[in-house]
Amino acid sequence: MEFTRNNRQLLSKIATNDRHGENSPYFDGWKAYDSNPYHPTHNPRGVIQMGLAENQLCFDLIEKWILENPDASICTAEGVDKFKDIAIFQDYHALKEFREGVAKLMGRVGGNRVIFDPNRIVTSGGATGANETVMFCLADPGDAFLVPSPYYAGFARDLRWRTGLDLVPVDCKSSDNFRITRAALEEAYEKAQRSNINVKGVIVANPSNPLGTVLDKETMRSLVSFVNDKNIHLVCDEIYAATTFSSPRFVSIAEIIQDMDCNRDLIHIVYSLSKDMGFPGFRVGIVYSFNDDVMNCARKMSSFGLVSSQTQFLLAAMLNDEEFVGNFLRESSKRLAKRHHAFTKGLERVGISSLKSNAGLFFWMDMRPLLKEQTVKAELELWRVIINKVKLNVSPGSSFQCSEPGWFRVCFANMDDQTVQVALERIREFVLQGKEEDDVSEKSKHWRKQNLRLSFSSSSRLYDEGLMSPAHMISPHSPIPRSPLVRART
Amino acid sequence: MGLLSRKATCNSHGQDSSYFLGWQEYEKNPYDEVENPQGIIQMGLAENQLSFDLLESWLAKNPDAASFRRDGQSIFKELALFQDYHGLPAFKNALVDFMSEIRGNKVKFDPSHVVLTAGATSANETLMFCLAEQGDAFLLPTPYYPGFDRDLKWRTGVEIVPIQCTSSNRFQITAAALEEAYQEAQRKNLRVKGVLVTNPSNPLGTTMTRDELDLLVNFITDKEIHLISDEIYSGTVFSPPAFVSVMEVLKDRNLGKTQVWERVHIVYSLSKDLGLPGFRVGAIYSNDPIVVAAATKMSSFGLVSSQTQYLLSAVLSDKKFTKEYIAKSRKRLQKQQSKLVAGLGKAGIGCLESNAGLFCWVDMRHLLSSDTFEAEMELWKRIVYDVKLNISPGSSCHCSEPGWFRVCFANMSEDTLKLAMQRLKSFIGSMAVNDRSHQELKNSRRKFRTKWVFRLSFQSFHDREQDER
């Protein structure tokens, strides 16, 4: 509409730029899923969704608890006497019982090595809101944060878009098992300084998305000493903490600083219930800062994204049920381990390896041997083959700013057991079929034939924005497919 | 280099102001009918607590909505996973119908133009991020909701330039005041991006007249800027004139296919009309697809909990219920407001005639020791400490005239309201006995008020005395 063009000049730069990162060429690939989603009976040859990091393995436990605890809802006969008080509760300090429940959960997930203070818990609109809020507190427009790659695609929006900050990637290499080395940190920092970029801190996700690994104590100590030396901040996004399903155990940064001489004003934790509990719809984000000024500021800013009091009330009851929480965490770990094992072992049998991991809702699959050449272009070509021929929606490493082509993030916790089998079978078939054709040129012809005529921009364009984040890989999102709730009403 | 951001260390959030003294005092000594009958009565909180029984009885009749069930089946998993920033379609559909109903069905809203946000707080900030940036300003008529200082300016870097409104014409917006504000912004080297009004007004409790709305539409058309109408109190209009939304005006003037249509945005929320501030349900309504697209992405930072969306989609889809609720709520608000007005009247205190909102704009100018904001603060402290009522001084709302106070009435029972009025009456009575000469002096000064008041604010009482002598 003509007016739209004229009116566009009257909007802010933020509203009209692309720094939210959601306009991505990857969107094309997702249409294949949306138009052909797998269903065991209605569409058994459809595309299986493996690009969504959701934890769907333990809803049965939650649903049972809800049935047994009707007074946790302010709307049921058992709980309605609290309706009014909760409905008017908009205090940005959040419900005391809710904070206590979250603090207990965080402590437990950290192996009971740390006690988290409920009075330090600040809520926010999901980890999305928490990360943005922390950035607003710590840095000014034009400042930058170091972030080890590969990293969660949503950081481009959450940390940069409205805050005006920049991200400086710290490249981690497969030769190091993608460890964050002091050398890499120093190099990234120095490079930034030379370009007059004011680095205010480092942000890491532990456990890592997309790697699925936990940080070892040595790396964490090295991070703490690095930020201490430079007098910059360390933000630890621990959103996947309780998805750790085997050893080594998850160690919170809170535990590390207990035994280290460091400036605690530099240390901040972001947490959420979206992955550990599987509640992304409830928008529970947490900022836990050891810096009083940041805590107070974040608390005031939480007004822009408070957790619904109805939800706080329900979750307070749930999280304070220590027996339930203990049982849930144990069961969840078990199921995640089993699922992870099924996939990684299944892939190993057909010669596909993945990064050794013990956490997260995904694993980091190594498809480098199957690349025509070690380039992003080849990675994306392979990606399209996987979507269109193998009919699995996985996420290419380039969308996580991985410096090495050929890695893919594969989610495993958002489907039932039967779908797991189907997915594994498809991968097996694909790999074995590929192996049957010994001739390398034949192989590449075969793959080229399979490519769909999708629009594709060159790798240089992909790097222009400094980000490649398809809508599906960042939360919250416009999900593809649409959830049944959306389908039912539209 | 500072360790924290400028935003973290500045005062733009506005929460260190001395007005919070009243709140602190209340927290220390809150009134309770049984436990603490001598405590401070909270009249500074614009909450609607008069109709919870209606919601509670609806819940009793609708157990499915209460417990994550639809047609008897559990949908917990789907809700727990639902984080689509386009929002639950059933909820958006029900919400636009509700908004329409409140406006007497004179306007229809398109659900695809709605962006859900965590409260109007988030909606207003998000709109600022979409429409303006550092170096820009929005014009706001005074007096205005104190929270705007934080919501519109803090993290966005946008400035507010006031449109001065006065009691001489019931604080209505005039063309001259609009123009003056615009010029003031220019003088400050600020680029005016739009006007933001609250309709019905907080703190005035009045609905905007059609003339004012026409004036605004003409102004933004002429200047090619935006208009944001925060209609958070639209469902609290309890007596005539009926609420007229800016959307209605645009429709009536056939501006539907013009540029200005895309520059008018509405903010809404269920915090006041339904009394559910804890649930954080806000919405932006815009006819500009770019704004809707950008705001939708930004809503990621503060979505409405899916649990809450589901509950409210069921509530608002029950048209029989919403009709009944709106009617009963209005009646109760009207009754309570008239009790407040009558009670104030008995204490010799008048207020701005109002037909909406959860508060009255009370005129205590005659009780000031001098026509200054210092005197207003003095009086306010007496009311908090001696009368034990927490009310909001006009200066916290950037009112240009000292002596006005916002007094809330919808967050308490009839009995508590009665008690509050009794306390006020006693206080006024005792003031009269003790300060009779003071009173006479004030009365004589009152005659000078209309001539001098705007130019002489901030002069102390003693200075004034000397001048007049």
C-alpha cells in the first residue's frame, strides 16, 4: 500500500531494520515441513520436525500432578478463594512462594552445591526477556558482548535488536571439541579492541545450545578469571541446566564463584522453565545477578515482562512440591538419556558420528564426511537434501554461526518413541543408499538431482547480516507447523 | 568505562521519586478492617476490585477453562508448548469482540491487527520502540499517568513533551496547547513523532469529547505524526457521555483509506476493565502492517502466558457473560464513584465531574497554604500521615496547577470508602477550627488564583504575601 511506504519513514529504525534476524533464507526450507508435516497415520511420509528444541518427554508427570493438585489453580473450586488476590497481584518482586520454588529448583539442578537466594530471583518474559533485560542493564548502544560460537540463533535478536549492542563471536573448533579456550577469548577481545569495539562482557550458554555439552570446571574458572582480568561481565544462560542427563554433572557458575576470588558484581545467571520443565508457553524467565544494582534494575525492568500471576501461583505450588520435583528431574534425565542414546547409537551404526554430549534437547551431528566440499554452500545443499529427500527437518550449523561447515543440530525430545524409530530408519536408508554409490562424482550428481528448486542466496549474503536465524530456531516464534491450538481455531 | 549501562544508573525509571513515600507509609501501616482499623487506607491504587464475584461465579460454572481442559480433554501439553507470538487465535478473536462490545459495537476490530503484550506497560514501551528513538518526542496532555515516564522514555530514549491542560476548561486539550507543545519540542531540538493520549483519562476520569478527538486527528494529519490512544479504561465508562474511541472518529470521517489511518494506534489491557492486572494482558492495535509485524516480533520479550490466554479466551468468548459483566461493573463503579463524590462534598471538597475510570480528580486547591507545589506536598503529607489516606498528588501526574489529587475508589469496599470519607471530613473540620485565620487568608487569595496561578507557581507563601502587599 502506497501509504505504507510513506509512513515507513515515520517509524523507528528498530522497527524497519532486520536486526531481529527473522528474515532468513532458511525460511524457504521450512515451507517443506509446513506443507508436509509428518503424522504416523495421516501422513507417514511427511517431514519429521527435528528443528524444534522442545522438551515433550514428561508431560504425563505434570498432568498427573495437576489433576492431583486442583488447588494449584486459582480457577478451580479448590483454589478460587485465592483468585482475587492473585488476579490483582502485579508486584514486580513476584510471588514469594514462586521465587522460593524457583530458587529450590535451581539449587537442586545445580546438584545442591549452591543455595540460591529467593530474594535475588527476578522474573522476566521468558529467557528471551531475561537476556534482553540483562543487556539493557549492563551495556549501552554500540557496546558489544563476546559469544562463543556456535550459539543459539535467537541471541541475535535478544541481545542486539532493541539494545543496540553488537555480538563478537569467539570461534570454537571441533578439534578442541568446541571448547572455549582462553586463547580464543583473548584473541576475540583483542580484535574487538583494535576495531574500537567496547566489549562489556561475555555471554555463554551452559549447557550449550546447539552443542548439548556442559562446561567443565576448568573452562568456567578460566572464563571467570578472564572477565575478572578485563573487568567485564559474565552472563551464563543456564536454561538447559536440568536437561543434563549423564555425567559430567552440570555445574552452575554460582558454584564456581563460591570457591574463587572474583568480583561477584560481574556474574549474572539467566534461567527459565521452558526447557527443563517443558513450559515455553508460560513465559517464565529468571534473572539471577550477584550484582545488587543489576538485580534492582532488572527487577524494575521486569515490569515490561512479568510472569502472569496465575502462572506464578500454579508453578509455585508445583516447584515447592519437593517430592514431585525430585521425581520429575530424575525421570526427565532418564528419558532424555534414553532418547539421546537411541539416536546417537542409531546414527553410529550407519557411520554418522556426533559430538559427545550429555545435556540439551538435541545433539550436534557431524555430517562433514558427506559434504561435497567443506563450505557453507555445500552444507546448505546437504541440508536441503535432508529436508526434501530424507524428510527430516534439522538445523544447519551455519545458522548457529558455526565456523566449520557440516554440523547439524538435531532435536530429539519433541516427538514420541514411534517417530524416533521412523526418523532413525530414514537416516539409515539415506546413508546406506549414499554408500552404495561408490563413485564420488555419481554421489554428488545424485545429491544435486535431489535438490529442490529453492531460492538460495550466496553465502556472502548470509553473512551480511551476521546472522542466520530461521523463525523455527528461536523462541518464541511463529512455529512451523502451527500448533494444534492454532489449527483448531483458524 | 562504567560497569553498568547508563539506563541502569540513571533515574529515568522514575521510581526513586519522593511520591513513593506514601506507598512506603502504606506498606508499613496498611489499613485492615479487623487487624488494623487505624491503618492507612490505600486510595492511590487504580484497581478495579468491585466485580470479582462475577468472574468467580463464571469460573465455578466453567471448570474446563479452569483446568487446562477443552471438551473434557486435557490440553495442558499444547498450552505449555504454545509460544507462538501471534497469540492464541481464539483469544484474539474473543478480545476484539470484547473491545467492540465496550464501544457499543460502533467499531469492529480485526484480530490480525492485534499484538498481545505483557500488560499495557509492555504495549506502550513496544509502540515507542516501533515509532520513535533517541532524539524523538511524544506529546502528552497533562496531567498524565506517572508510569508513562518509565514506560515511554526509560529504555527507549524517547522524550515526553507535555501538552499543558488547565482547569479553566476542565483540562481538555486545546489547539493552542497542542501547538505550543509542538513548538516547545522544536525548541528542545526534539523531533515530534506523535501524540499519546489516555482515553478515558487517567487521572481525570473523563472521556474525551468528539471535538477533542477531531482536533487530535486534524493535528496529527497536519503534522504527519502518530496518535496513540491508550484506551485501557474504556470499559470503565459508567455514565454519559458514552465512550468514543478514536477509531470511531476515523470511521465516521471516512478516513479508512488514508495515510492517517495507519498512524493511529490503540493500546488496551484487561487490567482495569476486568480487574486482572496480575495476569499481564495487554494489546496493541494498529492499522500499519509494518508496526504490527515489528511489534509482534518485539512481543517475544513479554508474551502473555498461554495458560492465561486460554482462560481468558473462554471467559471473553462467553458473550452472555461479557454483556452482563460490562453492565454490572459499570453500575457498581458508578455507585462507588457517587459515594466518593458525595463524601468529598460533605467535607467541602469538590472534584472534576467524571464519568469513567477508577478514581476522581479531586480539587483541594482551597486547602493549600499557598498556591505552590511545595504546599501541595505539605498537604499531601498531612493526608498520608494525619488523615491516613494514601492519595496521589497532582504533581506526580505532571499537573500544571497545584492542589489537585487523584483519589481511587474502586479498590475498596463501601464501608472502607465510608470510613475514608469520615476521616477526611474530620480532618477538614479540625483544620477549620485550628486554621481559621489561615483559611480566611486562603479564601482571599483564591480570588487572585485565576489571574496569577500559572505564572506564580513555586513562589513560597511568604514571597507571595509580600508581593500582594
